Amino acid sequence: MPSTPLQAWQLRVTEAGMVCALGLDAVTACAAADAGLSRAGPLRSINPASDSAMAGEPIIGHALPCGRADGFVGFAKALVLGRLALEDLTTRLRPPPVEPDGMVALYLALSDRHLQDRAATSPDSLDPGEAAPPPEQWPSANWRGLATHVGERLSAEPVARRLGIGGCRVLLGGHTALARALAEAASHLAAGRIARAYVAAIDSLIEPRELQAAATVQKLKTVERAVGFIPGEAAVCLAVESTEGADAGDASIVVGGLGYRRCESGAAAFVGGRALAEAMHEAGAAWPTPGGIAAWDLAGDLNGDPRRADEWGHCAIAWQAVGAGALGVPEWIAASIGECGTAGPAAQIALLLHRARRGRRSPRPTLMPLSSDDGEKAALVVH
């Protein structure tokens, strides 16, 4: 996390580029999500008959249309998705001013491969008497180096150069990684280290290893398991700027008020729920509204995983005990585009921007609770 006070920052989101199962551009995808559409269907990325965890039945998921990212995995998948999101962003962004090299940065949130780590160390994936592999042999250990190269390659793409991007900061995590990326961008903008920033999030849970890992730890919805998430994939790139001296206008939204907590991975639902409620309260208290806020809109990250739902139930109770304002009827982006991991919260922000552009601005700010399976909890305020 940045060294400056986390609650002190705000960023204006002025534009979004996005690709997901609902479309290869943000306007189409957000309009479809706003209408409640879904393109979930049998995935072609895995042969379910070859894996006992899949019960030999087709796996339903949300893949990019037209097969645009089919056949790619890992490093290549992230690069393809990121390139598509950047290309979409450039179609609606006015030519940016030329800045000195290094003064325009990309803050990239990528998966930490937590699901694969859990599966690799699960007793269900080990032979009887076999010891779990040491941390240096976990899937995330290899991915950390590749993730750095994703950032380097993506920031060197011609489309990134057209945006003036001269460097990339990669942050690994789950649903909370976007919050950390936004906070770092705000910190560096405020300190004058950069003149302009883009914050991106990329993830795909329809890759074979992610599907197998999710099935192993019983998070994937299958024919034999009625509860769990339906996987998806997405990439979102947000153009952000400091709110100081910026034209408020009607074509942007403001995000800030970060709250952050950490608890042990796999902690009981009530522990995670209390930590998430504390992060929400911290974010809400930091939002600069005189007299406090009586009621909040709510956009969360439930995805069908029962453990996550249990956590949210305890969180809602803990929030009520604090008495920090009523929560509106929640909405969950995963219902439209599937569980997209790190990219899910960014897609939610893109959807809120889309609504603001079309005059559907709520008078209440939106509170976004974010829970990562590794124990990180965060919350953002969007208005």
C-alpha cells in the first residue's frame, strides 16, 4: 500500500476500455450488463471428460465473444486481454497531451493465482502420504515473474505508446488488487511523480488450470455441485486523473475513500465479515460528506461461492451494529459477466461510469466492499 494516508485520496475516472463476455468494447458490454443480459455457455477451454472434478459434464462460463481469446493461457492470455482493453480505451479517449517519458504510468492489477496455490496444497490433489509442495514450488511463485513481464510487454505495445504510457507497476491480488492499484496511482499523482495514470485489471478464470483449481477447492459450479461461481474473463482499463482542478462535468465519476483490513486466509466467516465491515466503515468515514451519509448504494463482489456469501451475511450484521447508514439493494457484476477475479471490481466501476454518462446518476454514493480469498479486505466509495 502507498505510504501516504490511504483515506486522503480521490481519483476521477474519465473513461474506460473494457472487454468481457458481453462485448469487445465498454459501451456494448456495459449496456448489456445494465439490461441484465448474459452470454454464459459451455466452455471450450477444457475437456470436462478428462477431469474427475468436472464430473464429465460441460462447464458453463462467460468467454469473450467471437473466440477472441480462445487458445491463450497464462502470460499470453493476460497480454491479449490487456491489449484489447487498451485498444478499446483509445477509440473514445481524446489524443492525450505529450508528457515527458516516464510521466505516464500504467497500474496493472493481475491475479495472484491464489486458487491454484490452494489446489496445489489441498489434500484432495495429493497422493496418500504425499507432503504439500514448499511455497517456492507453488503456482504463484512462477507466475510472479511472468506477471512482471506482462506489465513490461503491455506497456511497450504500440497502443500503450499512443496513450503515452512509459512504465508499468504490477500489483498481484484478488478482488482487492484494484483498490491497491488505484491508491498507488493517486499517491503518485499527488506527489507529482507522474502526470497521468491508467489503472487496469485483467483476469481469466476460464483457463484450464484455473477451472481445475476452482473445482478442486469446491468453488466452481458444476452439475454435481449446485453452489459455486460461474467463471468468466475480462480486462478493464480506466483513465484516471486527480480531482484537484479537474472539471467535474457529467462525464466522469469519482472513486476514493479506501478502507483496508487483513485477516488470515481461510478465517471463519464471522472474522472476515467483521474485517470487511470495518473496511467499509473506514471507507465511508473517509468520504468527505458533511454530516455523514444516511444511506448508501451498494455494489459488491458476491459470486455464488457460499463461503463468500456467509462472510457477507456476517459483514451486514457487523455493519448494522456500527450504525453507519443504511445499505441499498446490492448488485453483483458477476451475475452478468461471471466471476472475473481481479477484473470484476474494475468492470463494476466501468458500469457505474456508463450509467453516469447516460444520466442515471444516483444521488447517493456507492459503497464497494471487496474481499480477496487470501484474507485481504477493502472497500471503495464511488460517486
